[in-house]
Amino acid sequence: MVQVKVGVHVSIAGSLDLAVDRARDAGCDVFQMFSRNPRGWGFKPLSDEDSDLYKKKIATTGLLPVDHMPYLPNLASPKPEIWEKSVQTLTAELDRCGRLGIPYLVTHLGHHLGDGIAGGRARVIKAVTAALESSESGTMLLLENTAGEKNSVGSSFEHIGAIIRGLPADKRIGVCFDTCHAFAAGYELRTEEGMASTLAQFDEQVGLSRLRIIHLNDTKGDRGSGLDRHEHIGMGFIGEEGFRCLLHNPVFSRLPLVCETPVDERRDDRGNIRAVRDLAR
């Protein structure tokens, strides 16, 4: 039996510290959250009371927290106003994580909006460099691979590796590996041979030592579909056997696993956590 550390993305509705309660109640070892409203540019500054209560609950539960960037920022945007606001948001989120003691901040790399991957990649490098230079937070920024949707940056390991090599502060950079996104981008995860090939490519282009968090998601799209649609663990195209193979791979099983799976009449967060633990046996 493989002992995995698994959890889900939880809501901060009501107050930040309630995310810790929700994660504990769901049976998490690790949890992910948005530290602020993910659907807007504005946000309420952290108060000392909010920060202290959150950190006190984390200390008493022993849970590992992970923060995720909000939806609107686009670090690859060719539009100056959007790009600048994205850098400001990334800087502010790094600062919030530092104040809350959150070790990892996950970010998408964005979309180049049609002017080419090279330009988009250069803007991501510039944006991340600016944010890291402006923030004194010790939080590690995790670059998340994408599903290969139109104009996206970061769907190939080669592109992620090139971005990391372009960053002067690369020791503050890690990677969040999303299984749904990798599979949708064409990487095989369902067999031991496929996993070995995928991880060899990742190691060559990025380096396995940079892996910090796994977004463990099944997918509603087949391999290479470019479709970013998450599904319950074992109920999508990766399937139960694929996740059993993945969860018994030592590279994945040693890392914190965060499910970003649906909640519906078929299964809830507890159900997906249970499915992961069952498949790890």
C-alpha cells in the first residue's frame, strides 16, 4: 500500500480560516484555495486578525496549504494594461502567501492571444521576474502545465523548461503538474511505459527535482484533445487503471496530491479523496 498525501481545493467563503476547517472536515492531508476572490481584480487586504487566525488553525491541524492565483491575470498577454495588472496581482499574491506562511503559489502561464508562443513566453519570463524582484516572500512560485488549448503557454514541457531557464531567480520556481492538462496536451499517463516516457521527457526539459505539487484530475477529453475539463478520479479517459499506475509511481506518490474534481450527484470531495486512497492500495 502506498501512503499518499491527498486533498482538494476548498472554498474560503465566510472567512479565510474556514478553508482550513473545510479541508479538515473533508479528510485532507493537503488543500488548495484562493486566498481572495478569484473572479475579480480587486481584493480586500489581509488583516492581522485574519492572518493570525488562519495560521493558528494551520498549526493545530498540520495541514499543508497551497494557494492558487485568481483567474483574470494573464502573464503572457500582449495587452500592456492586462499584463501590468497581472504582474501586480502576482506580486500581491506572493506577498499574501508570505504573510500567511503558505509555501506554494500555483499560477497558470496565460495565453499569448495569437501573436506567437515566443512572444508569450518572453512576457511570462518578464512578468515572473518582475514579481519575484518586487516581493520579499519566501513562497515558491509553481508554474502549472496547461492542456494545449488555443494560444496557451506552457502546454509542453519544453516551453516550461525554457521559461524557467530564462528566469534569474529560478531557485524560487517549481512546477505543479496537472494530470488532466498533461494528458489533454498529449502526454501518456495510463501505462507504466507511458508514465516512464512522460517523466523522462519532463526530467530532460524541466527536471523532476522541480516538481512540488500534483493536480490530480481525471479528464473528460481524450489524450491530445486540448480539452481542459476535469472529471472525477477514475471516471474519465485516464481511468482507474491509469490512476492506479500513476499512484504507484514513486515520482507521483511522494508528492502532495490536490484534486480539482467536480462535486455532483455522482461523487463529492470526500469521495474523490477516498478513490485516490483506494487506488493507491
